[in-house]
Amino acid sequence: MSFGAFCPMPLRLRDSGADGWSAAEFLRTTADLAAAERTVPFAVARVHRDSGATTATLLDYVGRHDESQEPTVSLGLSGELVVTWPDALRDGMGQDRPLRITHATAGVEGATANQWSVEVGPGNVVTLADTGGGELAATIVVHARWGNPVRIEDYGGDPDKRNAATEAVPYAYEWYQELGAALGSAYGQQTRGSVHARRLALSRALAAVSRADERYRCNTVPGTSDALLEDWRKCLAVPASSDDPRWLIRRRCAVKYAARGAASIPELQEQVYQLLGDRFLGIRTFDDPIPGEAWPSDYDLGSGVWASSRSRILVDVKAPADLHDREFSNLVNVHLVRLLDTLTPAWCVFDWTIPGDGFFLDISPLDFTGL
């Protein structure tokens, strides 16, 4: 990938071997950054207790938050070192983010290292207790959840990113050649001086115009829109929470935009798959029973048997690791239901299920067999 005057930011993602940066490599980088952010220690504190176990001191401290904030160090009733952090700390942008310490480890310094234990208690309190007494110096490494979980989109990552199909040659370079040809051979071949500088500045400005044209075309459809994504979301009535990443909103808008009604089960399967991704397992349909044969008279509660599974569609989805996963519940109970309501006619009934042991609500004869 070439850098310099003809390659203005942002850089194009392109799979061109050692001379480029592909979309897959960019996604891998953002995933690694997010993983590192989630796993690195939140803070490291070096604490000290005097030989008489009367005072506790914070010798050194480094944390990921605003450096003007530090924890407090005190002694417990039995001489243990108690380090306390506030419920929220400011980040580098001056925003307060809630803090919850998850676990901590410690290493005791010096030759008088007795047995010790580290406990994390409510209120972001870390207690270091030892079996001996007297002077004690230790380094405590703290891990915590600080603010919202870090995700790839925080670094510009997007699973839907693709390698650029345009600007194989930088627009600025093409405009530079055009301007040089317009000047003629007397001035157009110079690579230094005021003429070259003006020609270069104009070529970069015109390259910005070419990229603006690309952005305009991308914003005309929701699947590639960014600047108008919120407008597309409102027009298509796609619900979104404040913590939904933009790439997910974009994908849902694209699915809703393409949903013009499913004329067949394969078409329905394809559009549901676009929404659910690898959570989608399949679609089942239930034909109308033959009158007088499929439903016995024991089902009659008066005036005949009023039971039918006519035009019923059941979407099989993969169970999440946590059945109380809020994102999963939002996906199947809100976005899937809205999509099926758009794709299917008014006389069609639909639902979703996790296949396996159990029964299907309103389909299995549980009320009858349980009597």
C-alpha cells in the first residue's frame, strides 16, 4: 500500500499481498484490540504497611482511568490492607464510567513473605490479608469491568466490511495526471515548485469529490449507508437500542429493505437467514389436517372441533449459551417477529422455537394429553 500525497486518509482496504491491508486483516486487528482491552489489568497498585501495623500507604499506582483519581488504602481490624476504589471513574475523555472489580492477585515483596490471600468484596474493595504481621509491601493487580464491554466496532471493526472494489489507483493520482495533461508539456511534467504544489493540492481536493460521490451512492441503500443510517432505520421502522452497533443496525435495515413478501418457503428461509445468521437452523410448516381424521371428537368442547394448524410457520433457532441473553431475546422476539410479520400474509401464523425435548406451544396436544 502506497502512502504519501496521493493516498489521503482513510486508507482503502484491499487484498494486495504485502502491499495492502485487507478487510479480513483489519477485522482481525480490531478483534485483537478488543480482546486485549477486555483482558489487560485495570490497575496495578503497590501498597505498604509499616512494621507496627498502624499505617497503610499507597506507594505507586497506575490505572487505565484518569490519572488524577486514585484508590484509598487503609488497615482492617486485623491489620489487613484494604484498597477501595469508587463506584465510577473518569476515562481519558472526562466521562464517568461505572466500575466493578471482578478479581485481583497480589505478590508480596521482601524476605518476610508470609502466606497471604486476596479477596474482592462489595463496593470495589480489595483486601490483602497475611498470616504474619509487621511490615508488608505488596503489588496488587486488579481486573475489572469498566463501563460498557469493549467491542470491535469501538475500533471501526465491522463483520460486513469488504475489500474496496473502487479506487484501484488513488483518485488523487489520476486527477494529478489529468491536471498535468491540461497544463501541457511546458508545466505538466514538473515534480517540484509552485506549479507542482498547486497541481497536487487540486488533485487531492478533486479526489475528495470523487470519494464524496461514492459516499452518496452508498447512502442510497441501507445495506451500505452510514451517514443516513438513522434515517433509513426510521423509514423502515427498525427498532434499535442505544448499545446496538451500527453494523448490526445496517444489516437489519438491509434485511427489512429487501423484505417484499416471501412467495415461497425457500425465499422465506433466505431472508430469515440473513437476519439470524448462524443462529438459523430451518423452517417447518404444518399442513391443515384432514377433516374428521386428524382431530378426534375428544377435542370437541362444543359445536365441533375448533382446532387447526393451518398456515403455521415455525422457525428453528440455535439455543444461546445463556437462555437469558438479552441480545438473543431481542433478536427473536422483536426483530424476527417484525420481519415475519412483513414477509408473511395476514392469514399466516408464525413463531420460533429451540428444537429438542419438550413441546410446541399451541401445536402439541398438551392440554388434551395432560387431562
